[in-house]
Amino acid sequence: MRYALDARDALGGRLFDADRGCAAFTQRLVTLAAGAREARRHQDADELFYVLAGAGSLQTAAEELALAPGTAGFVARGGEWTLRAGDDLTVLSVLVHDPEEASQPFAAVDLGEVDAGRATAGREFLLGAGPELGCNSATQFVGLIPPGRAPDHYHLYEEVIYVLDGEGTLEIGGERAPLRPGSCVHLPPTLVHCLANNGDTELRVLGVFRPAGSPAAAYYPDGTAAAVPAAAR
């Protein structure tokens, strides 16, 4: 299925990008061995990041931030920053090309300390980078999907997804692709799909979508807006 791939098959950490039909984003894994460092700067993109494993730090001209699994955030386009690996460090990076002007140059949050919002079919989400943190070009979140299958639906935003934990199935137009940790998904706007949790434990996914908004905003194939719990509105 062209909308899904496995990170283990990616060359040089490259996941979804323009060559794979996703011009809005460049999604890739950044890996640094213990003690290594990498300077980063993107003139035409905001960079949203999420620490998958390891420890280290992120240094900008103004401050230095300790990194640990679950740290999420962004650096606005043109910003200079350096990744330093204390232990072996793995970061999921999503470049948002031609971004909106950011309200601040840099922000980060520990998603372990974020209150969960509610979406349809018993699903919840933890918000990372987004307008509330000064990133006006996209919204980053971790989706918490309980066992079961939600109804087919679509979004008005474009999205890239990385599976963090659990097992499931991506269903699009009668095709199915298995999902497991390291699976990646690209969902263009209005593509009807279902991301089902086939296991007995929570399926956790890391998503980035644009334009920014609520991960709970969804529509059924007939165009009816999916009901959203009042607490998520």
C-alpha cells in the first residue's frame, strides 16, 4: 500500500517525503551515537521533533534543553540548533515546508506531563507542538487508540503518522496494511481510512498534520462531522 511503509525499510532514515507523494512534509529518523552532535537549520521549514529513545540535549542560541523519550517540540524555520547525544539518541523529525509564521522561535514539552484530550470512539490524544506553543504551521500529537475499530472517516488536514507502540491495521479502499512500532502512514486530505487496533493493549501513534487544529476533527464518508466529546471541543 502506497500510504504505509516500515521504518526498517527506509534508507538513511528517510520516511515520507515528496518522492513518496508527500510534498507538505519530510518525515525521517535522526539517529546519533552517544557523544555525537549535529547542527541543524532549515531555511524553508519548521522542524517538529519527538524523542523516541535515548537521552541528550537540544541547544539553541538562547538555551539548552535536556532530551528524553517523550520530549516533543519544534524549531521555527531559519532557527539554528544543535542535537547532542548523551546516550544513543533517536529522534523522529518532521519538516513542515512553507510554514506559517511562528509565534516564537522554539518550544518543547514533555508529553508525559500533558493532559489527554478526547476524540471519537474512545480515543484520546496528547498535544505536542502546535499553535499553543507558537507553531502555527502544524499540530503534533500522540494518539492513544484503545482496542477495536473506529468507523471509516477522513480529515480535512494532511497528516503523517509514526507508530510508537502496539499493533493494528490501516484500511483504505479495501486494502489493508499491518501496523507495528516503526510503521509510518501518510494520509492526504479527505482520504477515507480506518486505523484499527487489533491488539489487547493501547495503540500509540505520533501524528503531525497541517493546517493546525484539533486531532478530534473528523468526518464520516457521507460528509457528516464525527461527534466529538464536549471535553475535546
